[in-house]
Amino acid sequence: MNEVFPAMVSSRLPLLRNRNELALFLDFDGTLVEFADHPDAVMLDPETHDCLARLYERLDGALAIITGRDITSVDGFLTLPLLPVAGVHGLIRRDASGHVHELSVNYGFLTGLGKDLDAFAAQHEGLLVERKPGALALHYRLRPDLAAACSSLIDRLTESAAGITVLRGKSVIEARANGADKGSAIVAFMQEAPFAGRRAVFAGDDVTDEDGFARVNRLDGITIKVGGGPTCARYRVPGIADFRRWLCETAWRFDRQERE
């Protein structure tokens, strides 16, 4: 388990200045967009999209989305060509050249698991089974009363499965192939252009982001937790609106540097 340093978390976010020395990694849900009842119903406001496009340009492409979503889903929200994305918590990664790296997956087991989860969801209104490349997610945002039942079910169905990891997030439990997490995805990006040689900055909101925080801390980077809860991130911001404001202020500062 990652070590938590609550006494070291600062509520004052850092002032990012040297854009040519930074690599920015951002979670999506809960960091850039508010949660919705269905994953497809989230809204990325135009100002945030514009801000991300400007940061992508000012950082010479050293910006990546690190998310539990699949890459296709992210592309539906962000119309940035060749945007680097690590999807399904690092299981699938598109680098800055557009090449897609994918780890091996136990698809046979996931197919059977999907049928079992579908049957369970059919018996309990409000549950959603989401299929991703190499993973299945059971959402219970509309049925918080079923949190324990959902958790127990997935634990039972995966307890003897080889090559499967269970992740618990905000109102969701996910079973995915082993071998990757958000931290390993960031490390992989940091070994490639245009990220190599820069200082990593990673922002996220959930327990699934803690692997990323831990890795970036070890790289002497900057880690930002959006919202409450224990964390090993070095900085914290109260909520999504506050983080997006900071992000847009950073983009404005980099724009000014470009003009000077």
C-alpha cells in the first residue's frame, strides 16, 4: 500500500512557470469533469477544453490523460490530434507518436465475468456494467445501497482468476488485467519524447490515482489531489472547479510566456 503523508499535503497549489521543463498528466473523471449517472453523460465545458488545447501546444505535446476510461471514450471529449492517453488505468497506452501499447489480457475470463455481472445487474435496477478493452466495471452510483453486494460479488467471481486485478473507485468496482497502473503508465511516458527530461505533474481525485501519485513523488514531481480523502499527493485542491481554475490560470501564464 502507498504511504500516506497527510501532514505534508499543502492546500496552496504550486505556481508552474517553466513550461519547457514540465510534463502534465491529468486524470479525467472527478478531475476535469464532474461525475454523472452514466459515464457517457459527463460534460467537458468549452473553457476547459480550450485550456487543455492551449496547454498541449505550450508544453510541446507533453500533456497526457491518465484515466480509467478507454482511449476511444477520451477521444470523444478531447479533439486533440495524437493526444497521448493511458486508458483503462494504464492497460492501453497511446504514445505521442500515435502508437498504441497494449498488455496481454485474459479475455476468456472477462467474457465469462461479463455474463455474470450482466445477470446480476438485470436483477438490480440502477446498476451499470461497462465494458472496456481488457476490463469490466460495475457502476453502482444510482444504487449506493448495493455497494457491499457489488464488492462481494466481484471478489467472489475473481478470487481464483489469474491475471486479474480488482480496483475500487468512486461508486465503481473494476476488474482488469494485471500488469499496469497509472503510475507505470506515467513512468513509460516519461521515458519517451516529448516527456523525457521534464518534471512530471500529475493530478487526480480517486484512490486509483494513488499509484500515480507515489510514482511521481519518487520522480521528484508535483502531485495534486482533487477533493478529500487520504492521499500521498503533496498538494490538495478542494474540488474540480478549483482545479480547473488553476489549470486555466496556468495556461494563461504559459500563453504570456510565449508572447514575451
